[in-house]
Amino acid sequence: MVSSTRLSGWTMKKSEPVYDVIIVGGGPAGTTAALYAHRQGLKTLLVDKATFPRDKVCGDALSGKSVRVMRELDLLDGVQGLKGSSIRRIIFGGPKHKQFDLQLDNESNVDHITQGFVIPRKTFDNFLLQEAKKITEVRDEYSATDLLMDNGQVIGIKGKSKNGADEELQARLVFGADGYNSIVARKTGLYDMDMEHTAVGIRCYFEGVKDLTDQIELHYVKEVNPGYFWIFPADGNRANIGLGLSKEDVKKQKKNLVKLMDVVIQSDYFRDRFAEARPLEKPVGWNLPLGSTHRCNYGDGFLLLGDAAGLIDPFTGEGIGNAMVSGKVAAEIAAEAKESHNYSSEFLNQYDTRVWNAIGSELNVSTKLQRLARSRFLLNFVINRASRNDEVRNIIAGMLANEIPKKELSNPLFYLKILFS
């Protein structure tokens, strides 16, 4: 007779291999979760369908949140050695081409994080995956195709290994860190492509763009309004160039983003900077599930992380930092669930609470800024104010850095202060 152990409503044979956590997806959310899960003493398996290194369409920017997590994981020195760019300023440009910059080494920076990075995802994601491989089991070229279920609870995954063999792998908890098209979200009924809260972006690497320095640039130009055009220094003489716009606006306005990018590049304001530049690829696109709505990201036996949970900043489009934060929180909750022998939805809702406590106020502010950006008049007004007024710049920096109390952010007088400082 085979003995078994009872785990919150389902029975698992002790003779079968059991993981504390199976992570589907080897991007920043998944690898961060694996690294923190190891610190929590959890037996973890990470699977990804790709062979690394692999490209991932993205703006490639690593914010202060990303730096904070990497510092905590003792990975910052390694990241600084990767091929990319160090960032110390963010430029915001308006429809009338007025602009202001935010210094990352601002005095109010409570974490003393003085720089960010732009590192191509092909390089950065591979670095994180190799770090995870040092301490946990990783299987690449493994395609998760379905979930193992028992009485409505996720108890593992079904998939195909790199040699094509069908496998079933059991776990106490499954993390869906598998991006916008998450198989975990789809199989649990939580996949949500609400066009109002989904953006579409295109990226193209260029070389020879002029005036690349230690800054990333977000230009809310009239051609893309209410979206934005970005110029990020990548590595060497390369730049990551792209634009983002809500899926709803793309459909309503019948925008062709590839043609739109060319219109912006050839406009009077940018033409000189691109006069000697050449594209290194055809523009490639991807979907961005925005944190302008609060999606459900947990259920019996599973959690959704990163893009699978819809955590992308709706104003800047940055998603890596929030993905890494969600990975850290997920590992903490997994350890607590194991200690409590409880993998129910009721217990795992703590994950949702903690993630939104960590990044929710920032996402709410960015949602307000995104709405403001829909009005060219207001956007021009605020950017013009910020270009001439240190107090307004500091307020916006504090909002984006999540350093202003929630109570103040919920007060309408706070926004009048921005307008009339």
C-alpha cells in the first residue's frame, strides 16, 4: 500500500516527485521568484518553452524597483558588468516638444538608488536564468500545455519536454510567470485582454541615433497621442526605439504603428537625430497588459506573476520592476503556504494584497497620468510647468518613485498643487 500526504484538499503519493513550486516562465518574474524561493528553502522547478539566450520584445529599461531587487539578491555587480547602458535621467517631452528631466540621484530618493539600466532582454533574461540555474532546477525547451487539477485546485502541470515526451509534474503551488499569453491564466479562466487596459508596442533597434547619453526619453508627441515614443540607449552605438499606444486607440484610430514610427522619426523635431541612423531589424510588436485595472491574480493552488498578472505601468510602460516585485512576494507567500499547509484561494489572496500594497499606489498614479496624457492641453501645461519649476519636478518624481503617501495622492488638492505650483 502506497502512503500519501494530505495537502489542502488533495492527495499526493509520496512515491511521486513533488515540488513545492513549479514556475512556468523564465523571464524576470519567474527567475526572481526562483531565486527568492531558494532563499525560502523551497524545492522549485522552473520551466520555459524557449532556449536561452532568446530575444523578448521590450523597451529593455530597468527601473529603481529592478535595481532594488537585484541589490537584495546580490546580483547588482553582475548586472553592472552586462553589455548595456547606465541611466541617470529620464526625459519627458510634450506634444509641443517642451521637456523636463528627472534625475535618478534626486535627494528625496530614500533607497539611494542613483541609476537604472537599459540592457537588452536577450542579455538580461539569460543572466537571471543562469543565476537561477546555479541554485534550482531549470528546464528550458519545456512547453507547459495544461494544468493538473484536483477538485478545482491546481496541483501541477502537463507539458512536453525538449525530447517531445509528455510529462505530468506535481507541485504544491504553480506560478504562472509566462507573460501576456499565459497558459496558466488561460487554463484557470483568468486570461483577460480588455482592450481599454491593454497597450500595444513596437520596438526596433537602431544604430547611429544622435545624442544618446545617460538618459531614457519618453516623448508624448502629437503624432502618437495619447501614447508615447521612446528613445533608449541600448549598448554601444545601438538604441532601442519604439512607441506604445492603447489597443483601443489603435483600433479606433486605425493606426499602423510601423508607419506611425516612421512618421515620428521623419518629423521636423527628430529628423536630424535619425539622419545617419539605420534600423537593425524590422519593427516587432507585443501586447502590454496594463496595471490600470486590478486583475485577479490568484486561485486555488496557483499565482500569476508579472505580465501574466497585468502589472505594467500604464504611463511609462515599464514592467520589469513590477514583475520582479511580484516574483519576490510570490516566493514569500509560497513559504507561508507551505508552513500553514494551506494552498487555498482564501489563503493565497494575501499575495494579491501584498503586491498591490507594494506597487498599487504607483500604478494608480500612473493611471491618472495616463488619463492626463490624453489631453494635449493638460499634458503641455504640466510639462511646461515642470520644465520651469523644481517643486513640480520633485512632486512628479515622488509620484513615479512611490514616495508620496497614499492619503495625499487621493486628495484632489494634491493635483491642483501640481497645476498651480
